[in-house]
Amino acid sequence: MAADFTRPDVSPFTPDMDFTPGTSFIRSHFTVPAMTKLIIFTDLHMVPEGTTIIGLDPAERLAAGIDHVNRYHADADQVIVTGDLAHRADRTSYERLKRELDKLTPPLAITIGNHDRRETFLDVFPETVTDENGFVQRVIDFDDCRVVLLDTLFAPPYDYPNSHAGLLCDIRMEWLDRQLETAGDRPVLLFMHHPPHATGFSGMDQIRLINEVEFYDLVKKRGNVLHIFAGHVHRTISGSSRGIPFSVFKSPVHQQPMPFEAPDASLSVDEPAAYGIAVMTDTGVLVHTEDYEIAKREAAVA
Ligand SMILES: [Fe+2]
Ligand SMILES: [Fe+2]
């Protein structure tokens, strides 16, 4: 039964209410509009069994993240993965990745990044929704937002350095335009592997989305994008570009180190793994980053 907020003398809490982590207390007991909750993973960089990245096992790191999501956010409306799924885009790694992702409780939506190969990925994940042109991008509508996943993969061929940058070709830009145009009253959340703006890291900025001016011209013209979510940089970064706020999340595996001036875009460091949480509210969107390897420790009163 829904709580009655018009009766302040009556407690909305009853003994049968379940406060267990992962249960949706608010939704089941209060009369409030649905607020979409999204979990965001990026840059999974799966490798074949027995191999590592700077000594780290991507499967182990991801498995811990999936356990954490299933424990605390089993009620999430969607888990979104924003690319760099397999470190070297090999079939064995995609198959290993699929075995891990299949353990997620909430529904899954995926797009790809510069480390991926579209055909190999789709071969191993044939249930993936693509657009009518075969790009790994899709729309998911919720009551309070439209989620749009974009496929920013430029390569193959992988001619360094340009092909590791992101691109939304004319076909994909037209598709995006249509999705923004038909969003109705829903604010749009964009999810893409490559940030469409600089993040301050000299190496990574060389390989960001290369047609950012056209991208922002379109987004600003439509005027309904509430937030942009990206990966690629392997670091928690937030800010705004052209007046539109963005969030970039860490990888579950290797992270981008300081300083800003990096001699090599692949320079990486072992820092705690993370995923993102986005929750729609009646006034906007909340964005959290969850360093789940730290957060697994028991809480105590400070
Ligand atoms: Fe990456
Ligand atoms: Fe990337």
C-alpha cells in the first residue's frame, strides 16, 4: 500500500517494509513517479584467460562489479556498457566477456569502442540491438527519459593514431538527429564511448571524437540532451562542454594516471575499479561513481 504523505501524524513506515540493500523500497511503498536508474560500465578490456593488463585480470575485476550491482542495484532499469569490451577484439575474449555479463540481474544494453571489432562482437553477441544500418546503437525509452547509445567506432583499419579516435559518420549523425527529434517531452541521455570534448589528457584528447563541432551543433540545435556519458579515458571526470554536462567513468581494470601531459595514451595505473550510477529525478539527473572494490568494505558509524 502506498504511503499517505497528507497525514504527517501517520508514519509511512511499517514493520513489514524491506530495507534490504538492492530492494526497491521507494518504488514499492511510496506513490512517486518512476525514476529511472541506470548502471554504467565502460572499458572492460577483456583478455583471454591466463593473460592480464598491467598485472590485472579484467574478468576478475568485472565479476566483482557484477556481483556488486546484483547485490545493491538489482532493481536498476538498465545496465549500459559503453565500449572497449575486449582489449584486442578477439573472439575468445568476447566469449569470456559474455559469460560474465550473462550473470547480470538487470537488463543489459551495449555499444562498442575503439578496441572493438563490430563484426566479431556481433557474432558473439547476436542478440545485440543495432540500428537499421548495422551500427551498434539503439534507443531505449523510459517514462522519464530517452536513452540513446551511440556507436563511435571509426576503425578498422586501425591506422594509428586516427582510427583510435571516435567518429559519428553522416549516417550515424542522421540517425542521432532522428532520435533527438522524436524524443517528445523526454530529456535525452546520450551514451558513447569517445568523449565528444577534450578532457585535459593530451594523449587521449588526440583520439577523442573527431567531429565534435558537428556533433555539438546538432545536439545544441535539438536542445533536449540532458547529459552526455562517455568512457575511453579510464578516469572519473565531470564537467560541461557547450553548456551540456558530461560524466566520464573509470574502467573496472586499468586507469588513466596523472599528469595531464602523457607521453603515451596507453599509460595506465592500477587504481580501484568503478562503475557509474545515473538516477533520473524530477529536477534533473544524479550521477554517482561507485568505486566498488573500496565500497565492499562493511559500513560503520563514524
Ligand atoms: Fe579503454
Ligand atoms: Fe577507448
